[in-house]
Amino acid sequence: MALLLLGALGPTGCVAGAGDDGEETLGVATQRWGSYDLTSSYTGNVADTRGWIVEWEVPELLNESTAWTAVGQWYNNLESGIYHYPPGWFVYYFADDNGVTGNHPSCAYDWHNLETGVPIGGTCGLGGDLIALQPGQHVAFKYESCTTERVADVNGSQICLYVDVNDGKGWQFLAEDDPGNIEMYTHDVEHWASEGMVTPEIPCDAPIKMLRQEVKTTAGTWQPLSGASTWSFNQFTPYAYQNRSLTTSPATWEACTPPPDGNGDGLRGEYFSNTSLTGTPFVRTDPMVAFGWGTSSPGGSVPADGFSARWTGQLVPRYSETYTLSTESDDGVRLWVNGALLIDNWTDHSSTLDSATLSLVAGQPYDVKLEYYENSVDATIRLFWSSPSQVREVIPQSRLHAAGADCSGVPAWASAQVYTPGTRVTDGGHLWVAAQQVWWSNPACPPSNPTSWCPADWIDQGACQ
């Protein structure tokens, strides 16, 4: 499924494009530029609803002067919520394909369809009734089925969108559109770090708060949404849900940036310029495995298509419970824990979620190895875990420890030797690979401590394990 999604680059010249690299279990596509960090999906039958109300409390970010983020929701084909860029918080809406004529006059229509150039939404509050929002302010959004004349009707062919900023003016009309995609989910944190924008820092003592949700039935009755099984939560570090009260009426929850709960450094990543995990890899330490490269290279000289990767290290669970480990991959994936192969889907496929369960003990390190290959088109690989005590999340850096390089049987570097490209040696406690032909290894040019004039003959593969 491809959606026109929020891809704002700021309030003056924003565009949007179709995204297809996302969280398939939610039926949600990820933005062309932005990424969702926390999402909750309604697990009921969206087609049986005729409206939805969501109310948020505007948070006070620790980095108000620099952060970019959006907190909002999709209902059918329309997105709306509160949007923060350095001037402050503002109401926004997005994906109005019917056109913006007659929509709220306080909105600057600066987000456009990339293909047609037609305005499809924008930031509201730069003037007029919808002024900038303040931390602690309550903002509610209402979607409901309506007629083309914008009259509420459970049999209406359109979706009308309203906002109430609690200023005494009540519901104000924002937009209307065809129902389009049958979706109903919130995204509590969105960021554009890949575009160089600063991600938000949300204090846990002053978090984003989801205050209430109501649903309109096919009979036209509004009723609070509650029940522990009503939502499916997804959590992507570094943000987390807290204080979820799902059985209250209405249900509530909070989102914030919790302090690190471990001292991990991530996993050792080896990237190969083929699909067979062979040859000399490009090596780095990845904080976590949460990649949606699309049609781009993962880094170094590795190609965008026809590459493979291996991540090794240890994971340390928070709880002594049965965990579900999951991979989202496009294409092939294999996962081992303590030498046991848990996931084996070494095939070409579109974005697919594979899972396995096992019992883990809190605080105990477990060896983990994840292998992946990308054949063509989109490249996606993510590693999740969940347990009865936590929602599904990308395994965070704090709970991962990178493996050292395997130096067993590798000879030490020596001077006055000939080394062909790809030769492996150890020096200074690290593994090194010859980047080019070394006709005579100068004693002044050891890989770990060469003098300034030495050629760049060696590639550091990391500390030996």
C-alpha cells in the first residue's frame, strides 16, 4: 500500500511523496522523509466506525528551540495532529486530496503532492484563529463521516476533520476528503533526523499525553474507547510508552524519552558487496538494527542492490520472561540466539515479519547473530523484541553489545612482508584487512600506529574478541 504522507521540510516549501517502506503489521507506510517512533493501531474493525476523536496534551520539549516532530493520527485518508518546529507547536493536517478550497483560513497550504503539485495540507496557526499552541494545552481532533456538503451523516461519502484547541470556540473545520485507505492509528512521535533535523527530547515528567479517544458507531453514537486489547502498540527507540491506562474509560497513555537502561554499544555490522556474505566487508558498529534503506546503499562502497550483512554481539533482556523476537525484512533473513537458528527466511520477498519465541533471563547476555541479504528494489531490515512486560520495540542500543572481530588463527602483522589485497592480520589488538597490494611492509607503517606518510594500506575491522 502506498500513501501520500507527511514529509515536511518546514513551513515554507514542504512536499510529500508516496512511501512504501514501513511497518506492515500496522498497515502503515513510513514517510518519505519522516519516521514514526511510537505507534498505536486500533485493532477493531475500522470499517464499522463512523468517526474518531483523539485528544492530546501538548508537551514541553527539553529542546524546544531546535526540535522537529509531529504527534498525530491517521483516520482513513486524512492525517492531523500537532506539529513542532523551532518556532513552536502548531495544528497541522495532511493528505487532503480533494483540495484545500474552503478549508480553515489559518492554515498555510505548504505541503503538496509531489506528482501534481496540488496543495494537500499544511501548518495551521501562523495567524488567524488557530494561534501557536502552548505546552499543557489540550487539543482534540474529530473525524466523522459526512456528506459532500460537510454535514455529519453515518452514510456520508466523505470524512470531515475538525479541531478544538480549547479556546472556547469549539470545533473548527479543517478539511474533508474521500475515505481512501481504511486506517486508524496514532503516531506519538515522528522525526526527520535523516534530513538533519533535531529529534525531540521529551521529559518523562512532562510527557506527550493521549487524554481520550472516542469512536462513533454505525448508529451515530459517540462512545469512549477503552479496553486493553483495543490497540496494538509499536515502540521504536529511543522513545517509550509509559503509564498506559487501557482499561479506564477513556483509555490514556503517555510517551517520553526515558533515560538509558543499559550501557550497550549496539551490534557489530559487516556489510558485503554481494548476497553471499563473502569477501572483505565494510565494518561498523550499528546502535541497533532498524534500517529502511529503500533504494539507497547502506554505506561505504556497498551497492544499493545485491548486498548482504551480518550483525553479531549480545543482547541483554530486561525481564525474565518469554520473549518474542521478530525481524522485518526485505529480502532474506536468518536469526540465531546462543547458536540456535530461530528465524530462517532466506528468500527474496517483500517486507515480511517473521517471529520466534524463547525464554530469557533478565540481565543475562545472549549471543545473537543476524544475517540479511538484499537482492533488488527496496531494502529493509529491523530487529524487534517484545514480552508480557513491554510492547514490541526495536531492540535498543542500551541492550545490545557488539561482538569483537574474530581473530582466531589470523597471523600478526610483520614488517618486510608482501601482502595481497584482502589479507587479514592482527595488530594492536585489532583485526586488519589489506586494502591494496603491499609490496613490502615498512616497519614504520604498522596498521595500528603508522607514521603520517604511510599509505592507507589497511582497513580496521575492529577489536579482536
